Amino acid sequence: MPTQLIDKFNRKITYVRLSVTDRCDFRCVYCMDEKMTFVPRAQLLTLEEMELVGRAFVELGVTKIRLTGGEPLVRRNILQLFQGLGKLDGLKELVLTTNGSQLVKLAQPLKAAGVKRINISLDSLKPARFQKMTRTSKLDTVLRGIDAAIKARFQRIKLNAVILKNRNHDEVTDLVQFAIDQGIDISFIEEMPLGNIDEHNRAEAFYSSDQIRHELKHTFNLIPTTETTAGPSKYYKVAHTDTRVGFISPHTHNFCDSCNRVRVTTEGRLLLCLGQEHSIDLRRVIRANPDDIGLLKQAIIKAIAIKPKAHEFELDKEPHILRYMNMTGG
Ligand code: SAM
Ligand code: SF4
């Protein structure tokens, strides 16, 4: 059996994003509908099944796993999964994306479980605006969570901000200044058309990475770096600070040529591309052959053969991907 995953475009798959729950304590306007229906619990992979999936990928050469969701830290007993994955030989990076709402209590135990880097979403520093964008009033809790993460001394902490025109686009300078003051990094993300939302028109709300960079240059000296975190972010260092600013630009800078990743949904569907529906059902394989990691690895190898060349996002048409970001494992 091969010990590496290489697709038909010669891209090596070394990174898996595992969505551990589709549930969330927030309802961000770009991610979810206000009234979401969630997957029935029996259809979710158990934490043990998720650990098996993680082990299979690591045995196939994956070196980085990100736990995401939904909000990964609201899943019951989630530390158990971090602890299990943290012990896998060959896994170099166990990382997390979170909205920060549970970090006051979980930052220290996550660090102890082997999590090295953590991304925390923060779209606004203004309470009323934060409330509008996330449909919660937990800005204070998130800010205390960021503080707890800094105190827990992760190798790297990065804020993620989705920027929408006329919602928070005028806050990009303040967000970078906040990151500088905290000694952490920040990435700006262009909104992707995943799932139907009624709250705003995605084409009208589009605000490009180039516009943000232009705005930031009035205040900061951004020095391009060749650095990559094996992700789609393009990074700049803010001169005379420890902060890097990243831009994730699925619309304006296509990054598919160097794609090194796949995603597993909370129901165990292996998604070969964020912006396409190509997938296979790993849960069926696991439940038909419990504990047979060999068959699971064979299924994964077969799936990599259908990984598409690129995503297709068109903001002015109906989204052709109907699953929401919380299902996808953003
Ligand atoms: N709940 C966690 C959080 O918010 O960080 C993890 C899951 S969330 C889906 C992961 C990231 O995806 C967040 O940074 C969020 O801002 C981003 N995101 C969600 N929906 C998006 C969309 N439609 N386009 C671009 N980014 C999106
Ligand atoms: Fe929840 Fe994250 Fe989606 Fe916001 S972006 S609704 S925090 S999963």
C-alpha cells in the first residue's frame, strides 16, 4: 500500500481539515442561516471514529490536521480527540480553528494536548457590529479567550477576519493594530459562496484582499514574505513588529495549483475540494468494517484519484455548493 497521497495533478496531500461538529454557539451571517438545521447526532462520526480517520491519514503521509467545524470546542469531550491525535507518530502539526468562545476554559488543556497553533475568528472589535455579524453578543468572551490563548503560549496565534463591504471593511486598520498590540498574526478572508444565505447579497458585500492591502498601506509598512504555512494565505510582515498579515483570496488569487489538502465532514464525508462536490463516504466504510484501518486507507487512496483540479466560485450566481461552511470544515 502507498505511504503517500498524490493526486492526478501531482499534488501531494499532507493536510486534512476535520470538521468535528456542524453545531455552533454563533450564527455568523456569511457562514450560517439564522435558523439552521443540524445533522442528527447518530449520523455524526464518533470521536473514536474521527481518531481512526486521523490515524489512517497520518499513516498515508499526512503531517498536519486541523480540527474545525462548526465550533469544534462545543463538541462534548472534544479534548479526548485532541489528546488521541496529539499522540500520533508522524503528525507534525495539530492545529485548531475556533471562534474563541470556549478558550478561557480550554486554552491550557489544548496546549497540553499538543495543539501548537490556533486560529481565532474575530471580525470586529465593536460590540454592536460583532453582534450583527455573529448574531451573538460574546465579543467580551472572545477577547478574554484570545487573552487566555496568549497566556497559554501557543507557538502561533492568528486571527481570522472575514471582511464584508459596508459591514466591517472600515475596521481593517484597527484589526491589524489590535493584532500588533497582542503580538499575534491576522488573516483577512474573502467571503466564499457556500450555502444559500438571505441576510446579504454576496456580490454586493464582496471586498477584495487587494482593497484591504491598499487600505493598510496608509498606516503600515507591509513587507512581502515568501513564508507559507502550507495554506492559501499570502503573508506580509508588518515592519518593526512581530505581526504577519495574511490574505486568503479565493476569488482574486486562485490557489488551487498548490492545493495540498482535503476535508472530512462531521458525517465522515471526505471532500476532495472546498468548492466542488466530489466526495466519498468514509463513515460507510468504517461502520461496515469497524477498526479495519487497512480498508479505510484503501478507500482514501481511491478517493484522492478524483480530486478536482480547481474550485469554481461565482458570486453573482446562485451558489453551486449548497453545503454551508460549518458543514464543510472551514
Ligand atoms: N467556528 C470556528 C470559527 O469560526 O473559527 C471554526 C469554523 S469556521 C467555518 C472557520 C472559518 O471559516 C472562520 O474563520 C470563518 O470566518 C470562515 N468562514 C465561514 N463561512 C465563510 C464563508 N462563507 N466565506 C469565507 N470564510 C468563511
Ligand atoms: Fe460558527 Fe465559525 Fe460559522 Fe461563525 S464561522 S457560525 S463561529 S462555525
